[in-house]
Amino acid sequence: MRVSKTDPAPMSLDPVEVEAALRALAQRCLSGGFAIGVRSLDPFYPTGEPMGRGRRAATFRGGRACAQAALEALGGPPGPVERDLCGAPLWPAGFAGSISHTDRVAAAIVARSPPTGGVGLDLDTAEPVREARAIEIICRPDELPPGADALWAKRHFVIKEAVYKLYWPVARTLLGFDDVRVTLDDTRETFTAALVNPEKPDFAGTRVMHGRVTQCAGLFVAVAALP
């Protein structure tokens, strides 16, 4: 479930602003306790240059540092958050979480499970998608409102990435963009995501999940959650 992930990032991001926006989304999505970690990635680049060859290692280390901080803040075990064979984070029993990053900032959210059945987080630059066919790749025809443009598609992409990050740990199945139909309420900054491919297993007991999306600090930020 991928297009080119990260567009050129803003030169400066305020992690405090990102954390505040993410916390506000989580408070509206999650029914139980949660913790958040947000960090600038600048210290994780040896040269301070995010587009250099150290990008992959820097984003990985920064994302795992956010995850570990959030997990420990919620009373979880200390130590690094490991990953499965597909690279996804492995959360200890009793916890669910998600990690995301751009070239300049990383974030993680961890919730107690139960009561939270699952959580997905994605953030990316609030810039139009660059691929010529990106809108039709990302969006189903029945998702497109009149006047949908490349910036609208970027937000839709972030929402679907958050849904995918929730879905994989609970279903252990890959999703394509067409497998999910997203309905977005711009006024309330809410969305629902329905599994429309009958061959895909459900979200641990339901075929519809809910989430929130917002824009802050030059980013789109989306959180998807199962109650």
C-alpha cells in the first residue's frame, strides 16, 4: 500500500506542535490510556542533512526512540521495540502502537490493549502528491468528491496509511488502496474506513473503523483506532 512516501520536508518542524496535535487526535479516538513520543530527527543525522545517505538509519532510530519513550511512559517494559520479519514494530503483550516519520520528525503512539483493539498513525508533509496518476491509484472512484486535487489525495493517502498500520497487526494481511473505502468529514476532521474487499479479514470483529485527521506544522496527521 505504497506510493512515493515522503515529499521534500519543510526546513523546520516544531515537535511540540506536532505532539499537541497528535495528542488531541488520540484523545478523541482512543478509549483508554495512551502515551505519545515525538522527536525532531535532526540529532539522528550524523551530518545534519536529512536527504543524505543516513536517512534510513536516522528515521528508524528516531521512530524507535519515540516508541520506546511512549511505551515506558505508559508503564511498559524498558528496552528497544523490536520488529517483525516485515519490519513492523512488535509491541509487548497488553499494548498496541504505531510509528510514523517524515525526513524531519518522528512520532509514535502507544495505547493499552485492551481496551484499545488497535491503533494506526501516519504523518506526512502537507504537499500535493507528485505522481501524475497518484489520485486514481490512492482513491477509489466512489471516494472522489468534485474538485479533488493532488493535495486532497495526499491527505487521503495519509489516512489510508494509518488504516493500514492499524490493520496489519490485527489481521496480518496486506491491504491495497482499493480494499478500503474512506468517508471523510472535513468539518469534524473525522473519517470512517470500511473494508469493501470481501476476501480481506475484518478488523478483529468489525469491518468499519474510525479515525481523525488534521493538519499542523506543515503536516497531515492521521490516527485510526479500534475501540
